Amino acid sequence: MFAVINHLHLDVSVDELAPRIQTEGFPMLAQLKGCIATYLNKEAADRCCVIILWETPADAQAGAAAFGPTWFHANIAAHLASEQNRTAGPVVAQRS
């Protein structure tokens, strides 16, 4: 399993974007090959963390190529107050 963690600083409230992420963005990601799970964590009124779990690094890369320039660009990128901080790597431990 491979995780992509994206910290976002927004110029609008997380609460304003969360419903659209839940009803539009996450369902689009769920249709992509290898997407296991998606999470949106609110860190502050204008900051959030998106966690996406993928089966493989290749799935994560393909997902970013499909989602980033389309839905993310159209719905989130315009609301970034600063550069996004993205990290990615293999999941080495978990408990469900």
C-alpha cells in the first residue's frame, strides 16, 4: 500500500470545500485504478490534509496525472493560499 499525503492551505474555509470534495472529488478518485481509501482531515479553519491510499506507487502516479490537472485544478487549486505540501511513500504499518 502507498500513501499520498497532501497538506493544503486555503483562501476559503475547509468547511466550504469539504462537501464538494466528499460528493465530487472523492468519488472520482474512487473510480481510479488502485485507489483504496481517501480522507480529508481538517487541521484549522483554512488548512486541511488529504490522505489517499493506493495499491501501488504507479497507481498513485497515474491517479495524480488523472485527477490533478482536472478536478483538483478546477475545484481546489484556485483556492490555495500557499504552495501545497505533498509527501508520498509506502505504508509500513497499519491497524484497521
